[in-house]
Amino acid sequence: MSTETVPSLKQAPVREYSRIVGIGAYRPEVIVTNDDVCQWIDSSDEWIRQRTGIVTRHRAPREVSVVDMAEGAARDALKSAGIEASQLGAVIVSTVSLPYATPSAAALLTDRIGATPAPAFDISAACAGYCYGIAQADALVRSGAAEYVLVVGAEKLSDLIDNTERTISFLLGDGAGAVVIGPSDTPGIGPSVWGSDGSKWDTIGMTHSLLEVRDLSLAAESDGRTAAAVLETEAKLWPTLRQDGQTVFRWAVWEMAKVAQRALDAAGVTVDDLSAFVPHQANMRIIDEMAKQLKMPESVVIARDIADAGNTSAASIPLATHRLLKEHPELSGKLSLQIGFGAGLVFGAQVVVLP
């Protein structure tokens, strides 16, 4: 039996706590009203307001990309944090709307803002993606793997919708929100409560896979159709978002309040300790019902960014938090409960100290 001593490995200095040290946002200038949306679907401004709480949503013009919006939010967050991009130890972008399977949005964003050679990667966790990013950034900072981590939620969902589709298209908007996570002397991010339920994988998703589009296109070519006809077939089959709205609504209302309560318990606080509640901006009725189930006191300021921004998936929570702090600066340094949930089905929640 060998008695050789194995050399001990050097470890990065561990930090006990992390917190949000800066926040930023990017909202596209194009504003789409409910009346605009109703040109495509048989609905009305009144119905959309009553069922979703949405009045307008922001949409990015064709020339503005997911990375463009992520860059705008990232630069804003870095300025808010008072640090240089070169100090970032990692860059995380949560998005489902980058039009490339690879490379990542994060790698390009890292170069644009001057954070090279920081490690960079994307998260595909839909509307829970931002909370997933916070969970990973918190771990990276506390483990000593990075001093500062940039977390961005950026979506151009207008690229993924069929304007004539009624289950989800009218809900969605574009935008980006970002935060910088850094070390802290006191707890700034509570334990993350996150998970998934893949048994409902197809509840929110795409109409087609890219492989289906390819196969149908090849079939059109083999049938001897003209190039124009093949292109028309491909355009019609472009994968777009859709959802089983009733299933999603029931899941969000009845299950996500339980997740939110678990996040409160994990952080060792109650709703009475909160100053803000920032749920994913999916639907105003879901937001109100969750607040009701959690017995949220009237003193808690609830984010309702959805009225003006629509559902922006991974960008939803940081955008809503940014607006909340702009409208209520007195919330700075106070506790906020945030929870994201969406396609997968996936969910994530934390109690955080607002920057």
C-alpha cells in the first residue's frame, strides 16, 4: 500500500456573502399598443387588459439584436455598480431568443463591453433564467471563483412570434435587464429555491423543431417545387412560440406561490420583512393571485411592469426591479422576493437585498 503523500491543492479564498451591487436596463423605443396587436387577432384592448393587465409592450426594430439590448443593459449595470468591465470574473446571459444555436450571446457581449477574457455562457431557462443566473453568480462569488459577475436577461421575443397566434403572441415584449453581483460583508442573496417539472415540457414551446423545418423543406425540393415555393414553405414553418395558457395559468397560480414561500423560509424571513415583491411579469392576474396567496402586506411594493412592458421572459424580473427602484428609491437596501417561472417547466426564486 502506497504511503506517498498527495500534495494539497490550493483553493480560492471563500467569501461568505454576495449581493447585487448594480442594476441596469434597456427598453426598445418601439411601443406596441393593444390596438396594434388586435390588427392581427380577433380581440380588443379591453379584453387584453382584463385578462392580462397589459396595455403596451416594447418591441425592438429589426436592426436591434438580443446582444445589442444586452450590451445596453450591461453598460448601465456596470455604471450603477461603479466598476469596470475588466473586473468581471464571469458573464452570464439568460435568453431563449438568440437566433444562433452557437456561439453564445455572452461571449460576444463579453468582448463588446471589454470584459475579455472573462468566462462567458448562456442559460436557457426561459422566464426563470434570470433567477437561475443569480443562483450561479451567487455561488461563483462566494466560492471565490469570481469577484464580480454580470447577469443579464435579454430577449427579442418579437422574432419568435406569429402575430396571428392567440395563445402567447400578444403577451410578449422585448428588452434586457442586468445586474452585477459582488462580494458583501452581510447576506445580500438568500438561498435559491429552484427546480423543474419536465412532465409539462410541451406546455410552452415552439410550433416546430428546426429539424422538422429542414425535413419539410427537403420534401418540398424533392417534389420539384420552385425555389420560391420552397422558401415560402420554410417561411410558413418558421418555429414560433405557443402555450397551453390554462395549464400554465393554473401551474403558476397554485404551485409558484409554494415555491415563493419556500424561498422566504430558506432565507429565514416572512412576508412582513419584505419591502418589495418582484414576480415574473407573466400576467397581472397571476401576480395578484400570488400576492394574495402569500398574504402580502399592503406595505410591500409589488412590481407590475407588465402593464407597460408585456412579458419579456428572462428580462422580466431585472427590468421590473429596475423600474421599481427608479420609482421607489427608498427601497434601496431593503428586502425583495423575486420568482421566475416558465417553459420547461422551470422555476427559481430568491430573497435579495435591493441595490
